[in-house]
Amino acid sequence: MVARIPPLMAPVTPAGALRRVAYLLERSRAGSYRVEAFRTAVTTIAALTPDELEYRVAEGTLTELPKIGASTAGVITEAVRGELPAYLTDLEERVGGPLTEGGETLYAALRGDCHLHSDWSDGGSPIDEMVLTAAELDHDWMVLTDHSPRLRIANGLSPERLTRQLAVLDGVNEQVGGLIRVLKGIEVDILDDGSLDQTPDLLGRLDLVTASVHSKLAMPAGPMTRRMVAAVSNPRVNVLGHATGRLVEGSRGVRPPSQFDARAVFSACADHGTAVEINSRPERCDPPDELIELALDLGCLFAIDSDAHAPGQLDMKAHGCERAERLGIPAERIVTTWPVEEVLAWVEAGGR
């Protein structure tokens, strides 16, 4: 897997330039409103013929189009003229470099991602854009894991919507023609009693299940431990997502980690072959280093995941790789370094 998508060189298509700007903004954790401007502009110009686009550039009327502002018009104009847009060049210089120091060897070994979202739940981009960017980053495989029904604030998928999404993914895999394998998954909520927020039949139709706690994060340690142990012991669960639920920075503020018996939870993960996620989002940095070391000592598998909600966030696995490499986790213990056939065999065998 490449550490970053190589910079574009002139000439570039207007859509390609706009996509790259949006990707770099997402990668640098810019505000969603800025990103949306460039992604929306791609859709707007897609409705124009090449002649119409060139005419508007020549006449200086791009900003008369819906949701085309001065910045997006500038990028489009320079791309149409065969130039590398200055906005893009500046962005590449400022934020296009490596996200971390360290972890490069492990990042190069990654083949996939067990946790990412599309606009079917609370992601910002359609499935095909997430797939295209993952392929550009040299992913061999990815698991689409939109949220489950109970998480209404994240537009979680009802059984009916998830069923429709599974059919869509069949079509996506046909369209990509082997460039990347898109696995069917879900980030399923772990309910208060440790059961899972989706029907067993539907969970059985998925390639991989990541399970996470999103509610009552401050429940007492005893019930939380029983809740998590029940979930990671469920044969339908393959990955434990952001184990502590903590937030250490970012626009949502900070949140302390949930309290639970980590030794009991990670021992259950090791016993049942459930991978412990190293969530790569900087605002999560979850689990903390000391818990990763405990899980390593107990024999757990790991999954270095992006938890991406936008294409540019797929590259955030660099943060997880830096931590995993620094903490001495062997690549063979990380399921996201495995080829897709090995991942599917692991799931089929119930983690053993």
C-alpha cells in the first residue's frame, strides 16, 4: 500500500483536480464545508459537455453555475487551460507530505481496511468515491461498515437498507473488475446487554463484522465488561472497534475512556479470535498505548483501521501504523496486512 497518492502533474482534468483538492483537505482534517465545496463542484461540472465547460471558462461565467465559487472556479479554469491549479499546488506543498514520522514499513504492508463509512450512514461520500480512493491508495480490499439501525444520529442502516446496500456492493465489485475487492460489512452497535444491533440472518450474510460501543459509554465497569465480553465472544463479531470510546481532541471535544476490565475483554478477544482495532483517527487514538500492549501480551490479533468517513481519511491508517510499529506489533498479527483470501478464511473459521 502506498503511503500517499503521488501528486498530480499537468495536464489534469477539472474533475481530477477538484477530487484531489477535496482528498487533501480531508486528509488534513479541514472543515467539512470546505471539502463539500470541491466535491459538489465535481458533480456540477459533470452535467456539462466539454464544449459548454470550455465556453464558460472563456467567458468567465463558471460562478453562475450552482455551488461554484471563486476557489472552485479557479481550479476548474486552470485545469481546462492545461495548467496545474495553483490552489492544488499550494495544498500539496502544505499538507501533501507524510502524516507521521515512523510506521512506513508497516503501512507498506497493509492490504485492507475493516472499518470505513459511506454516505449511506454518516460518511460524506458515496460508495464509489470511497472505493476509487481506496484503489488509488493501493488497497487490495476494503470492508464497507456503515452503522447499524440504533445509531439514528448516524443514519444507521435498517435491515431493509442494509439488504439494498448488499445488492449495490455486488454491482460495485462487478464494475471494479478485480481492481479492489469490496467486502460486505457493518459497524454494528454493541447493545447494553452485549447483543448486536442487527438481525442474525443479515449478520450471517456479511463478509466481516466490526462491533463497537456507541451508547452508555459511562456505564459502570462491571456491566461494561460483561457487555463487551459477550460481544467479542459472539461468533458473528470479527473486530472490536475503538474499544474505549475515548476522544482526545477534535471538534467534538474530549471524552474519557469507558471503564472495563481490559484483561477480561482482551482475553475473550484472544480466545475467540476477535481482532482488537487500532483506530487510526487522531481524535480517537484508541485504544491507548498501554491497552494495546496488554492485548499484544494476551495474544490478540489486531486490525489497523481508518474509521474513514471521507475518502481523504482512508490515509489516516498511517497514524495507526506508527503506533503499532512503535509498540512492536508484528505484521502477521495484524489482519489488515493479510490477503483477502486469508481474511475470509479467518472469518469463516470463527477467528481461529
